[in-house]
Amino acid sequence: MTALRLDGVTKRFGGLLAVQDITVEIAPGQITGLIGPNGAGKTTLFRVINGSMPPTAGHVMFGDLEITGRSPHAICRLGICLTHQIVRPFLDLTVLENVTVPAAFGRGARAAGPARAEAEEVLEFTGLSARRSVAASVLTLAERKRLEIARALATRPAVLLLDEVLAGLNPAESERAVGLVRQIRARGVTIVMIEHVMRAVMALSDRVLVLNYGRLIADGPPADVANRPQVIEAYLGPRIEG
Ligand SMILES: Nc1ncnc2c1ncn2[C@@H]1O[C@H](COP(=O)(O)OP(=O)(O)OP(=O)(O)O)[C@@H](O)[C@H]1O
Ligand SMILES: [Mg+2]
């Protein structure tokens, strides 16, 4: 069984090959870390998976279903949802309203009443209940990141794509967010997470994929991947022998 399968996925922006011929299968129920230097193509790969942009070549499969080129809305309804690297809640809406909207339109759409009940449950789960009635604009960065996760969870995803949910958090906030990711996985959600906070991604992931210049340069258990010379070189640059 695979939750998600990429087959030769390539994305070109003019002369730039942002993602090059990625073939990979993601097993259900796992946390997969997606790492790599800035500009490696991580977010682009997420955008191709969730339908924000079509691939230049290749196929995206969700279970047995080909989803290549479908709209983000259709893909979300099927059960793949993305959190954004730059969080963008509806700033004028309350926290509860921000979560009720995706609850109504996600997998197995809901009427207004059940969507609101679902949103309340998600706010409880993500620790945002006390902030339910304030405008999203007054939230701290850590709370906005949690709201972004709550909005994604409200769509009842089978596969959750997390793009740098730990970025900008202090150690205590980061620890809390790591706990939340573990709880989401415990609910049976398959998670792929882009992360630069190496300690967290190594601790959380069952498997780590490393991108560099759009190519998959390593794939394996975290401890193993972290020690591979090509991964160290991708982060530090080529070693100068003296
Ligand atoms: N819409 C676009 N048009 C043109 N080039 C783009 C576009 N989106 C991304 N790129 C380029 O594609 C490459 C990969 O970008 P991407 O955002 O996927 O990297 P990333 O691995 O997510 O980096 P970071 O860790 O900094 O978030 C970069 O060189 C980027 O400038
Ligand atoms: Mg990115």
C-alpha cells in the first residue's frame, strides 16, 4: 500500500529545473521528512503534489488514483492537504471561523452546523480553543502556525503536507509543535514535512528524503541519511582538501 506515489515528477521554470525526475512512494501512517538547502525544490514539489501547479512531466498518484494536474480544491477533497510556508489565515475572521471554512469544504463536505462542531474539536486538539473568538490578525506567530495546521486538519486529510511549521518558533513553541505533529500521526494521518530544524525533523521522521538542486540525493532512515557524504556536502558545500 502506498498513500502517495510520485513517478518521474519534474517541474521547470523557464531554464530552471526546480524539481528533476522525482520517483518516490510514501507509505501510509509514516512521517516522512523532506529536507534540503534553500531553493532545493521542496516547496515546488509540494505545490505539484497538491495541484497548485502542474508538473512539467511525471505523474502524481494518490493510492490508485492519478491526481496529476487536478485543482488544489479537488485534491484537498480527495484527502491531501498542504500547510503554507508563509501562513495566510483570513486575518479579519476569528480563529473559529478560519477553521470552520475548511471544515465545510474538505473531505466529505459538511453542512454549517457539523462544520462548526468539527472546527471546535480541531481547535481543542490543536490547543487553540481559548483563542477561538479573537481575530486571526492578533495571534502570535506560533499561534498562526498552529492555526495553519488546524485549518489543514479541519479538511480531514489522509495525507498532510507540512511546509516549515517549525520555522520561527522558539524552542518551547517548537517542542509543542513537534508534540502536535506526533499526535496527528497517532490519528492515522500520513505526514510529509519540509523542515529546516534538523533536530526536530530527525527526531520525528521515520524516513528522510533529501533534495538538492531539484534532485533526490538521499532516501532512508534519519540517522543513516544525516551521515551520508552527499548530504553533508549539499549542506556545507564541497570539502576543500588541504
Ligand atoms: N513560481 C516560480 N517561478 C519561478 N521560479 C520559481 C518559482 N517557484 C520557485 N522557483 C524557484 O525554484 C527553485 C526551488 O524553489 P522552492 O521554493 O521549491 O525551494 P525550497 O526547497 O522550498 O526552498 P526554501 O527552503 O528556501 O523554502 C528556486 O530556485 C526558486 O527560486
Ligand atoms: Mg520552501
